[in-house]
Amino acid sequence: MIFMPETSELNMPLVSVIVPSYNHEKFITECVESIMQQTYKNFELTVIDDGSKDGTRDILKQLQDKYGFNLILQENIGLTSTLNKGIQNWGTGKYISFCASDDYWALDKLEKQVAVMEQNPEFAVCFGKVYMIDLEGNILPYLTETANKQLKGGYIFKEIILQEFHPPVNSLFRRSIFDEVGYFKATWAEDFYMDLKISEKHPFGFIDDYLNYYRRSPETHNVKAKMTNQKIIYSHLDSINEYKHSIYYKKAIKLWYLRCFYWYLPYKSTKKLAFKGMVRNLDQLTSFTFLKAIFKFIVLWN
């Protein structure tokens, strides 16, 4: 169901907003309301609940009664399949944007992004800065600063494949770009995969302003978190390996191993991966990152 615009806004392009929802009963209301209260009104919202087991579905039904958006309740098929299903079945607008069900948007996000995209038809995607927040919604200053370092627009394939920065997950996409490059791949880093696919061919727009709030769990050192991080980093490797034809490929692989060395050296369960990274980067023996990894190993080994 389309959130109906005022008459003066009927000439503005339609934006399809897709929210993949799963077990976020504590956050889903804030997520949906941040979308429904956007200053840009010509959008349609589809929430696809992917088999939530908590109270998320009951809350979504109440929110649907209040706002009248599309609500799809399905058995669990996973995030990537849900995103692709959303694009194919409910991505009817000129533009598409996604919001995780535990995140939320600045109220002028769509207004700013649509303006940039309309003024710059060469952009396939437009993104902005992000606030990193904890489970209570408090802004995390260090993580926020780190997430927004070096962000820029233009042709940024080099920066993405070398992982100099990751565009925050607040992008507005031209719907037509998915017809060109295809849909999301089943991977633990589907955003990285898609950013590479698009940036190899098209420039990105960048808005130097905060557009969304990304929730970060504090559980970064338990076994489950470390296993998830390993899946993500191997997903990065899989995506990088699709660009063996690129002039940046060899450097990207080398940097991937260096990150493995730095991130995983302190832990016995991942020492093999870390040592592979060390061997691949012995020529970086005196570099700051290499020395930091050794320091972490000495202080944090467990």
C-alpha cells in the first residue's frame, strides 16, 4: 500500500522502502515510525517479517493498522532471499531503500537522497553518514567516528575492494540498477557484494550528513560473535575473488590477510587464519598495523 502524498508532491518519484524484519520486537516500532514520519512523502513501505519467533509480528500488525503499509508474513528464508523477494515483488518505485528492523532513519533521509539522485542521474546509489548506537539507542562516539572515516562519493570501486571504507547501509538505489547487475548474493556480507557490483561500473553519490542509526550489539568477543565475524570476513574474500581481473585484486587479497592477522591473532580458535595472514604480510613487519597485531597477541591471547 502506498503512503499517499499531498497533491503538490505527486510529481515526485516514488520510493519503495523494504524492511526485512526478524526477532526485533524491542526495536521494530522505532524503525517503522522513523520511516512513516519521513519528510519525503511519496514512498511505499513493505515490511517482510521472516519468521520472527518473538512478539515482532503482533507489533507489526498493530503498526499496520495504524499506518496501512504492506505487511508480509513468511516462513524463514533468510535475509538475502527476503531482500531479493522485496525487490522483485514490491520494488515498484524509481528508487529503493532498505532498513534493518533494529535500525532507524533520520526523518529527512529520503528527502535529501532523492534530491541528490534527481539532480545527478549518473549516480546509481546515494549514501550518507551513520550514527552507530548501542542496544539502548545511545550514540557510540568511537564507532561512529570510525564508520564515517574517509567516506566520499564518485567512482569508489578501489576504496571498496581495498576496504578503505564501507558505505553505511543507508543507501538509496535506482531500481533499474538491479536489472543491470542482478540481485543480492546469498552471503554474510551482501552489502559488500552489491557495493562492488555497482561501483565497478557506476559512481556513487555521498551526502555529508547523518542519515541513519545503526544498532551495534556489544557482544563482540563471545564464541557466537567470533564465528559470525569469521563468516563475514570469508564472505568478503568470496566477493573479492570475483574481481581477479581487477588491477586492485592482488592488493585487496593481501590486505584481507593483514586484517585476518590483526583481528584474529589473539584467539586460539582462529590462530591458523591469523598466522596465514602474518605469513602473507611479513614484508609489513615494521608497519603500525603489524605491530598492533603483535601487541594484541601478547595482551589478549586466550
